[in-house]
Amino acid sequence: MTSPPPRWRTRLRRAAVAAAACLPVVVLHASSPVFWRVSTQEEFLAGEADRVSIDADGRVTLARDAELLHEATAPFLWSLAPAGGALWIGAGGDGRVFRLESDGSASTVFEAAEQNVHAVHPDGPGGALVGTSPDGALFRVGNGRSERIFDPDDRYLWALAADAAGNRFVATGDEGRIYRLPPDGEASLFYEADASHVLALAHDAEGNLLAGTGTPGQVLRIGADGRGFVLLDSPYAEIRALRVAGDGTLYAVAVGESAPRSAPPAPPPSSSSGVPRVTTSTTVTAVVVADAGQTSAARARPAQAAGTASPGRGAVYRIRADGAWDTVWESSQDTPYDVSIDARGDLLIGTGPSGRIYHVAEDPPRVRLLARAPARQVTSFAAAAGGATYYATANPGKVYRLLPGQAGAGEYVSDVRDARTVATWGTLRWHALTPGDSSLRLFTRSGNTSTPNAAWSRWSAAYRDADGAPITSPRARYLQWKAELRGGADTPTLLSVTAAYLPQNLRPEITSLTVHDPGVAFQRPFASGDPPIAGLDDPPEAGSGSGGGGAQGDTQQTTLGRRVHRRGLRTFVWAARDPNNDPLRFDFLVRTEADTSWRALRTGIEGSIYTWDTTSAPDGTYVVRLVASDAAANAPGAGLEGLVESKPFEVDNAPPRIDVDAPRPQPGGFAVAFVVSDGHSPVRRVEYSLDTARWEVLYPLDGIADSRVERFRLHVDGGQLDRLAIRAADALGNAATIAVR
């Protein structure tokens, strides 16, 4: 293995891609380095954030701190309800209700026969209402007792609410009903929605009941008289949660894709999906949400109108007191489960399947990844004392308290970069701010599997030079980096990270070569005036084909113009690709079938078409060779070539020869015999005419026109002999015409 020439080594250093001195040097590299830069929010969201926040400008800082308060045995925690200094917790999977005290102690206060507790609501001193599913009922628990107070025919009890008069409201499915339980008296049907499920309840400042439905996903305002009005008809399957801000603004969490009407809500998936694209557009884009203890059937949603865009995983709508609404958050990757509103009116959005909590503030809204829970889903929020916020998770089921202050340390791990080939790593550069006692360190690791595992290298030692430190991880196909942030009174801020690398140079490939029929040519596309023939007189650097570029490995091919016919021209069109996406140049060579040496017709072609004027070439059988080279994009001696040869084809520009014997008299006229011969191609078609207007096909004496020499005979009336004309063409279209006298 030899080292690259000094000139190349200097060139790589200047490009900030020199490998560490301890690494082996390999010659075959693409000379243009690739720079993997991560600097925007969308790019940072592709990685994993642990106790770090990512704002709308792509700045990574320490996140708000969180403390674990309770770890349940149940896989899903669905509902939180504060009660003084305590917290009621409804679980899924084992149908339990926990009470978490202010000192952090937790106890099971209720165990349902059903699998899920989707709703809990405070009810009097030391008590709570509990709704169970499926085929469940409404219970009142507290002070060591439980009492069944309502048992509807509906299968699912999704949400609970209470008004100032003490009326309790119960939202159910599969029939989409809301029941009212007065303080003293029997439960009665209050409202029946035109939906399969009523999933969320709240009250506005005027005392109207607000309801979020599933199949279809609508927000309803229901007056005291039981009359409903649709505030929002969303394109989503469900309105999963409703929260009312202090100024009367209503926030609605919408989720879900189209699904059959009869399907109940389904449990959340335990596997994570891709990176979300978080925006603040009013275009709806989002997923099927999940609930514990059910099958994987999706929640229902009305069929979409023809021609409308398909929604993504979820969105959060803002409905103002005057009824106007807009979308403040949406995601094609994250599923929202609940929102919380702080004293400033800012939103916290709990999502899955990556356990992310987003913060939305300002107008127009700006989105920030606030924190990430060590769980798949953040399912529910509740207010806590001192400006803190409780949140519950699923997969696993835990309760945390989100504190006002920042974490002391956090870590960000990037997405995995696929270099597509074994690469030589260059330098790692980053831009960061480290005020006061804050600090930031970066590390890398590499491997040859798309998912990091034990077969990857260990994390490197911390890099120290932010302006460009050689990456010390071993040469491999995949690379990943991580940043460790530490702070006290201040937080470090990571602005961007750039990793440079040289992919191994790979051989270009010619994927097709088309040899068009003799005389077929193409005019240059998009040319003005009388367009010239493409590939005929073009300089090598100005071919008609598209140059290299686009995605890595894209096919390089030409755009053909108008097809025309020009005698003597032979057109060759090809397509080629380079795995490194290097721009390619082509050499076009030719030889006769009997020769062994090649003659260059054109070199350095950047397009994908060449037209050969064969009129100056001797007739014969030829073969062409097309050579693709990436040498111009690589260091001297490091370029590679790919080539292809055509099948043999004929070049024949000479017309056939027609030799007519002297006409021989016979009864009624003359017998005319003649021979048609061609020096290279078979005689294909012979015709005669007695008036130069109508031509009749004449067949050889042996009945088959398949040889380079064919004999013919015809009878001509005596008075027509001086008007006889004969026309012959060979297999390549060359033609000759004579008059017989």
C-alpha cells in the first residue's frame, strides 16, 4: 500500500479532510470530500436527545430538569389528576389507580376488573372518579373505599369532567355518548354525538361543555340545553385531548389516520419510528394513536375528501374564543397525546413514539424540543406546585416532574451517517458557546452495520479543537458523533457540527449503450433557429447529455431532441452512473471487426450522445467501445474507468450496383435480365417502373432477397422498353436508380 503523492496530501489537508496520522492511507478515494453538517432543528431532531433541548433555530442546550416520582408495574399510564398535594394516576394493562403523595410515596387505591383506566378526575375531599374500559363502569374511590356509581351499556369510558354546579360528565364509546350525573340523582344521557367515540371533555369560561370526538375527529361546544355546535371538523380520526387556557383559548390534540368506523382506539406501538418534521403550518399531516389493552386496530376516522392531502401523525389546533382556529403544531413523525398550558400561555406537547416533549411559544408559533422522556410515549400532563409540571409515560409506565430549572448535564447522539462506502474520516468541526462554568465535549464512533452495536468501535476520546480535529475512529462505512453538555448557572449551546470524509472511489458503470439505425439522428434540444445535430460537432465539454450531479449514484443520461434522418450518420446514446456521484467523461473508440487495435473518434465527452459521420469511413463491420472515467474528479492516478463494447454493426454508404443485360426480343415485347450487387450489404428491395409514378416490387429469381448478389428478370412490352426504370436498395437503405435504354 503506497502513500498518496505530496500534492494530493496537501490538497486534502486544505480541504480539512486529512485522516489522523495513525490511520492507514488508501489511494482509491474520491477527491472531493463530503461534509456532513448538522445545524438545523430538523437535522438535530434526527438524533437522540437526552436532557438536552433543541430550539427552532437548531440550537442545542441543556433541557429542563426532570425527576422520576413513580415507576409503575403497568406498561401504560393514561391519566393524571391533581388533588391538593397528591396525584391520581390511571394505568393501562392492569387496570389500577395509584395515588402519589407529595412526599413521593405511592399506593394502589383501586384495582379494576378491566384492563384500562383511561380517565380519573378529582371528586370531593380525598376522592376521585375512575372510568374503566372495556365493558367498564364509573367508580368513586377514596378513603380506602371504592363504589360503582354508574354502569352504562357503552364499552369505553374515555373522559370525565365536572362543572361548577357539581354535575359530573362521562364520555363514552362505541356510540359516542355523554352522560350527566347530577350531585344527587340518576345519570341521564346528556348528548349523543354523530361519532363513534367521545374522547375528551372540558368546560369553557361560559360553562359550556367542550367535547372531542373520534370518527370523525371533531371539537363540539355543547350548551346547557344539550345542543351541540361543531367548532372544528378536522381531517384526523380523533380529537384526543382538550385544554382551555386562562384567556379562553382552546387547544385540541388531533391524531390518527383513516380507519374503519367500528374499530376502537388501539394501544401505542412499542417500536419507534423515524424523525419528525415539526412545522407550524396549517397543512395537516400525522398517525394512528394508541391506547392500552386493546388490539392493534386503529381508531376510526371519516374518509378523506378526494384530492385533499393525507394527514400525518398529529396536530395541535388553537381555537380562539371567537371560533377562529389555526394549527400551532404538526408532525409527520410524532404522535401527540396531550398538551399542557403554562402561566404564559406556552404549550407543552407530549408525544410518541420517541417520548418527546415539545414547547410551543410566540405567534407565529415557534417549536422547541424541550425534553425527552426515557419512554416511548408521553401520555398525560398535570400541573404541579411551584411552576413544575407532572407528566406520565407509557412503555414503560412512569411519572415524572418537569422542574423549572435546567439539568446539570445532557447528551445528544447524532443520527448515523452512511458514507455508502468504506470512507476515510477527515476532521470534526463544531461551533458552540460555553459561557461561565459550562462545557461541551464531542466524541465519534464508526462501524460497518447500519445500527450501532457491540461490533462498532468504542467512542473516541474527546475532541478538543473545535476548529478541526482529525477524526480518530476507524475507517468504516458508518459514522456517528455525540455531544456531552454540562452546565451550572449557565448552559452550553451547540450550534452546528460538521464531519468531513472521503468515500472510497468506486468504478463508474455504463448501464446502457444504444446503437441507432443508420441515418437516425437527433437535433439538439432547446436550441433556437435550425437546431444542429446533437453529438455531431459538439466540443467534448459541451455534449447534449446531462452532467453528473444529483443524488449519489444517479444515472447520467441524455435528453434527446427531435428525431431526424441524415444519410451517413450513426448515433450512439448511453446512460451511466457513478456510485460516488463523480462527474464522468467519456471516450468513444472504434475498430473494424477484424482489427485488434482501437482508434479514438472523440475523447472527453461530457454528454451522453455521440453522432458519427461514417461517410468518410470504409464500408465494413465495426465495433465501438465507450469508456467512462471519473479521473477528472479524483487525484492523479486515483481515477477509475468503466467500459462497454457494442455488438458488431455495419457501415455501408455505397449504393448497390445494377447491371442490365441487353434486352432480348420475345413475343409481345422484350425480356430484360439484370443483376443487382452490393459490396457489403445484402440486397433488400428491388422495384421497377414504366411511368416513374408507380413502382412495382420485383423478386429475385431464387425468390428470396438475402444475398449481396441477386439476379432478376422481367418482361416488358415493346413500346414501353424506353420508359423502364429500375431501383434497388441494400439492407442499410442505400439506393440506386437507373433508366434502361
